[in-house]
Amino acid sequence: MRHTVHRKKHTHRKNKTHKKSKAWGYHLMIDATNCDPAAIRSKKTIDKFARKLVKEIHMVPYGPPHINRFGKGKLEGNTLVQLIQTSDITAHFDEEHNNAYVDVFSCKTFPPKIAIKVFDEFFKPEKKHIRFFKRQA
């Protein structure tokens, strides 16, 4: 018995009311293990990192980097918040395991590879888990 498969030709019609959706924002997440212990504990190093990162990814800072050390026991460490005109850069440093958790979020595009390179330069992680998202509600 012979089977004949009829394939329907798919044509793509453009809906004039539908516009291609663009991302509202771009979000880079870096989870890094076994970073340089001295670097993640140094407010001066974290400050230099934030300033260089902003410059290298072509953002405009909105004020200086804010770096606060807080927490108790295992949770003690530095946290960075750098506002930029198009959103923010945040980082949390886990001193118990020498890990770092960095987020760069901006509605303006930026080169994630350069951001990762700057991070590596300052904190020298053993391993990294990188995620980059286009954000749209």
C-alpha cells in the first residue's frame, strides 16, 4: 500500500500590526567560584572594578559605587551597588567560599564578553557560570 504525504506549503505572512519585539533590557549574571580571597575582601579593589567595568562597557555611572560590608558569620561579606543611567550593576561576595555573584542589568546593550574579561582581571575565579538574558515582560 502506498502512502502519499501531502505537505502544505508554509507561507509567512507579516501581520502589519505585529512588530518584532525587542528586548527591554539585557542581563548578565556571573556566578564565580574560588575567587582571589584578598580581592573580594578589598573595598578598594571592588571600587576599582566597578569604575573600570562601567567605563569598559560604555555605561554612564549615576553616582559613585556603593560598597558595604555586612552580615554575620558565614554570611559576612561585601556587596556592591553601582547605579548606571540605564539601570544597575550589583555584586555580592561570599567570603566563606571566596565566591562572587555579579549582575549587570541595562536597557542599553553592552558587550558581555568585555564585562566578563574585566571581572576575571580583578577577581581571578577558578570557575564561572555565565548567563546572559534578553529581558522582556
